[in-house]
Amino acid sequence: MAEPTPIRRGIELTPEHPIDRLTDLAETAEAAGFEAVFASSHYNNRDPFQALGAIADRTDAIRLGPGVANPHESHPVALASRMATLDERSGGRGVFGIGPGDPSTLRNLGVDGDDRGLRSVLEAFKVAKRLWAGERVDHDGTFSADDAGLNYEPPGEIPVYVGGEGPHMCRMAAKHADGLLFNGSHPRDLSWAGDRVAEGLSERPDRRGAFDFLAYASVSVAAEREAAREAARPPVAFIAAGAPEPVLARHEIDAERAATVGEKISEGAFTEAFEQVSPAMIDAFAAAGTVDEVADRLAGVLDHADGVVCGSPLGPDLDTAVELAGEALERAEERD
């Protein structure tokens, strides 16, 4: 089987919006030159796989996957079957984005930081690959499976992109997966991640083929700079809340303030959480501003990454923002 074409331009759409709205935005994204749509996966939004299935019916070539699913909300075998179903429905356009999940929302499900380990992600996608190959699987690790299999035609190979930002997750993705969706919007973070990826690639078997290192960057773009930065507050809040102390220190961000943001999110006090987002957090965790400002930031990101997934919120006006994000990414590629 030929290796899948690498992704250079991706976009995240968030199922906080109705599914019909997402399908319209996905059509706009495909027309704007994006190559992949990732639907963010949080229990408190609409189901990403249902959204992606609807998008599959309304698009032609754009690739589709969760951004990212995690093995704590659904049993990994069931998750693998949902992904196989999406790949079938989309005519082989599936991309499996998998990661440890957002700590602020997972706390509501009784999952603490100690449970969000590398091992659970690695085991989940390794088992998924075996199921997609048509095997029946026994597994006893972070989850259990006894003679599990798919009772329909398996898809074969589906590319796996690991979502994360920690050093061990970056190295593991480079060694074992098809790609990394690194949660970062700043060249400083992408440079650091690139070093971790290089470490993992040094142990990568040749049989696993090429590796795709993508920046999963929070992008907010508009004609007015301040409107774009204001729209960036919600995703920046979630990123800051989950950022480890070394990352906060790298950008000279107050760790206590970031912890307060996380506490407010866990309480469901989202407005208060967003109000706690500082200008320094926006600078560190988003590419936010006019088309030229976003293009400059993404050009810096592309000095280190193979491509960019433009993550939410994209901007204060989504229809316009999808097109502007595509324009900013095109300019960034020209400057890189």
C-alpha cells in the first residue's frame, strides 16, 4: 500500500457548533485549500465522529479525523471501530488523531493527571492498527480486550497522528506513529519539540516510513487585530490551564494565574476563566491578529514544523476566518 500523502495544511473545527454549521465550514475550508479537517473531541461538545461523517458526505478530498480522540472517554477498541467506520464512509480519507485528552475537562470524568500517560495512548493506537489489519486481539494493559475484532471489512492502514506536547509524547510519536500534532503556536515551542522529534526519529524503524511533524496552532485572524486577540481567549484558556510549568516558564507566564484558569474551567465558570487569560498567554499560545501578523507567526512555526493545523477559534467571524486563515497560511509558506 502506498504511503499516504503528508498533510501540510489542516484546520480544526469545533463541534460546539451545530453539525450543519460545521459541514458548511468544512466545504469552505476545502475550497480554501486545506487538506485535512480535524474535529476537536471533548465530551462537552457534540460528537466529533458524527460531525466528521456528515462532513465526509459534503466534501470530496479533504481528509478527516478527530483532533484528538482520547482513550479515556471511550474504550480503545470501540474507538478504533468508530475510526474505521469514518474511514469507510469517507472513502479512505480517515486520519486518526489520538492523544491523552484535555486535563481540565477530563477531571470532570474522574480522570486525573496520573492516568493521562503515554502508555495508554500508545497501547490504544497499536491495538487499533491490529484491528484495522483484520486481526483479532487479546490485550491486557491500560485496558483489556479479549478476542476483540471488527465484524466487517477492516480498512487496512489508517494514518495515526498523536496529539500532545510533552517530551515523552513527542518522542513516542516520532518513533511509533505516522505523525505528531504538537499543541503549539510559538516558534520557541516548535523548536523545542523538533529536538524531541529528532530524538524519537533516531529510534524509528525504516519500515514505518515517513513522519509528519505538524504544529496544531491556535489561530485567530480578523481584519481588526484586537477582535482577533479577544476571540483567542477561550482556546488559550484551555491551553494555558493544561500547560506544564516548564512551558509556562519558557514564556514567563505566571503559573498561579494559569492554575486559576484551570480551576475555573473545571468548575464550569468559563467566563471567569477566559477573563483570567493574560496578553502574555495569548502571545505564547495563539497566532492571533491580522492576516499579516498571523502569517508572520506561522512562517516562524514552519521554520521547525512540516505543516500547520490551524486550530480554533480561527477568529470572531468563522466564515471569514476560515478563508483568512487559509490566506495567512499560504503567505506563511511563501515566507518560509
